[in-house]
Amino acid sequence: MEVKNVRKSFGQTQVLKGVDLRVDRGDVVAILGPSGSGKTTLLRCLNFLERADEGTLRFDEEEFRLGHMSKRDVARLRKRTAFVFQSYNLFLNKTALQNVTEGLIVGRKMPRDRAEEIGRRALSKVGMADRMNHYPSQLSGGQQQRVAIARAMAVEPEIIYFDEPTSALDPELTGEVLAVMRQLAGEGMTMLVVTHELGFARTVSSQTVFMEHGVVVEAGASREVFEHPREERTRAFLQTDGRAEGKD
């Protein structure tokens, strides 16, 4: 996937000012930056939760104008992706298994028995096999986020977008969610991750993007960005712990 010149304004406020980004198959791309840099807005534009004002998106061999996407094209591209929200976005009146299978049964018209087979497998993969029949109110924040990741995995996406997946969690619960994400990365899942976890970005991601004021300040192989940042602003940010500056 490659996007060019992505622009988005809310009223008179320019949030994205011409962002370029490329994600190759199997990449884990970490997007870092201070609050208000446009990280989450970029992710939401890429999954059409927000409509970009301008820009182009190339997905495999197809190119689309982000400001003029048809509903049919949006629906078609969404079927190839999945989104993990920072606030989990689970149905409170449905069990973990039902949360994972709902999109398969309702959105993709999959037979219930097949959807439940996929759902059980996905929940087992994220360590939630013994919590399949629990409701969100019976789960910790980390467990709820693992259900959300299982829901994303169940649709067999080509790329998963993660929007600050650990920002609402304490350190112990953060670790269990990052462990699942490391597992996915090791299996070759393509991921685009907005995060304030510098350790994850440095050790797991293949590419790192640093944003500020709606533009990409620096992008490159994660090892190079962390060990030899070219821009002074990148160096200053990486010297912080990332958590205080990185939340959107």
C-alpha cells in the first residue's frame, strides 16, 4: 500500500498537510509523534473512518483518489483490512466469541458454525480460549484488547491498523497485548501501528515514521531512525520516554 499527498482539515485546522507513506507486504510500520501530530487522523483516513480531503492510495495495483472514493470501493478495500481501536470497541452485550464472529456472520454472510470455528481459533491464538463465553465487563482491559485483536485477525486481513492499542492499559496489561502483536509480526502480518511504545517500535517494527504538525518529519528503517536519526526533532522526541509526548 502506498499513499501520497494525504490532506485533511477539520474546519480551518489543517491536521494532515500532505503525508506520503508506503507499506510493503510483511512490514510492521510504527508511527510515532507528539500529541496533535495527525497520527490517528492518518490511520482513520486510510481505513475511511474519516474522509481525506485530498490524496491518492495505491493498494496492490489499484489506485484511488481518497477525496472521491465510491461507497463500493470503500467497502471493497475495508474487506482487505482490519482496525484495532485504542478503546476496544467491543459490543458490551455480546461474549468474546460473539464479538469476534459478529462481523463474519452479519458483514460477510458466513455460516454461523464456520464463523464460530474461525472465532475460536482466533481467540485461542491470542490466549483467550478460556474466556470465549465471557462478556467485556468480565474481562480486564488487556483481555478486551486481545479480543479486539482476535476480531481483526478473524477476517484474514492483508493489513491491520492499530490505533494506540495500549494507551488505555497499565504496564502489566500492556505487556500481554504487545506480546500478541510481536507474535503477529513474527508470523509476517502486515501492520501499521500508531504507538507511544518506543521499545516496541524499536525492536519489532521494520519501519518507523515520525510525524509532527501533520507532516512526516522522518521515515526509514527502524534501526536507522532510532540509532542514527537525521532530524534534530526526531532525536529530541526519541530522548523522551515517548509516553508523555506520544498520546493523541
